[in-house]
Amino acid sequence: MRARAFGTAFAVGAGVYGALRRGGPAAPGGLGARFRRENRSGRAVTLFAGPAVAAGAAAGTGGVTAATVLAAAACGAFDDHAAAGDPRRGFRAHLGALRAGELTGGGVKLLGIGAAGLAAGCLLKERPVDRVLAGVVIAGTAHLVNLVDVAPGRAVLTVLGAGAPGLLRGGTAGALTAAAMGAAASVAVADLTEETMLGDTGAHALGAALGTAIVAANGRAGLALHAAGVVAAAVYGDRTGAAATGRGPEDSPG
């Protein structure tokens, strides 16, 4: 079950990435132009890894997890493309915009991924407290993976490293973990060699997949521990990220 999930996610992710790479010429207004960015080192890279890992993780999981992964990817894609020029960072900035009646890219992610995580939690857990904790874990893990995506390969390696212990589990939890890792592995070389990057699309998709695996593997105590961890990471990232300036596209957009 784990091997099949890993293999499916890897094959679909690699296939989608290869197809995008072959079919996305960097002509003005073409697919390549819309998916091309400059990373922190000034090197031109594509965002093709994002949709690739989203497709891979969804294919390797199915059901509730696939829907959650695709919802997280869609929210990230909005920030990657429709809100790419927004300089605002951090939850406080985006919440302030929401209070003023403006929906920013960060606001879309906050509301959309939060709702998707809570919906998944309601389907995966029975008791109200567990459902809320599950939603926090899924949305928080999606945010955490995006938060660490500040250098080539860092988010991919984070998912592979964090997911490795989950492969020791059998059943659904092990398969979900394997799918997240397979999707991450499918673009690892291209990401590490600065050919592509995940963007918000891929980072949130991988994080949502990993978060759902964590939810499937844990009861209330484990959920509470993981929820506390991702909330603490979000608070730390908000404080440090909001103060940062001159950040490249690989950095978390808050």
C-alpha cells in the first residue's frame, strides 16, 4: 500500500513536471512566461514543480486527502499568480486587509486552506475537538512547509525528512505519508538544482498532504501536540517574516 502510494505520486508528479517542462516555452504571454520567476540568487526558474507535486500527491492519495491537497494548491496558485506583486507579509497584514474589505493572496490562503483543513478534519475525525485540532494540523502544516520554502530544495527535504518516520506506520497513515513523500521526491532534483521551485502552489499542496497523514496517524494527544507545534511555528514565522524586506519569490508570502 505504501509502495503503491509512493510510486503513483512519484510517477504522476514526474510526468506532469516533464509535460509542463516540454510544453511551456518561455515566449511572451506563453505558459513558460507565466510560470517563470527569479529566485533569491537571481536565477530564472519555473513554477512547474507546484502543479506537478499537487497532481502527484492527489493521485497518490485520493478521497478526502486529494480534495484537500487540490484546494490548498488552488489557494497557493492564486497567490503565485493573481497576487504575485503584493508586498505584504504576515498574518497581521492580511487580516488587516480583510478587516478593510480587501481579499489578498494571503487572505485567500488563510480562509481557503483553513476551511479545507477543517472540512477534512470533520470527515476524518468523529468528535468536535478532534475535528478542530485536525483542521489546525492540516492548515498549519501547509503553512509550515510554505514557511520553510526559502531556499532550493528546503521544503522538499523537509517533507521527506518529516515524513520518513510515518513510513513505519501501516494502513492509511503510512500510505498518505508515502504519497506526500513520493510527490516531493518527483521534483527533488529539479528543485535542488534550481531548475524549478514549488511556489505557494506546491508548498501548500505538500504540506496539506503531510498534515492529513499526521491527522490519520494520531489521536487527540498527538493532534494537540502537532497543533501546538504548527501554531508556534506560524507565530514565529509571522514575527520574523513581517519584518523581512527584499525577499525573493521563494520566500513564504505569508
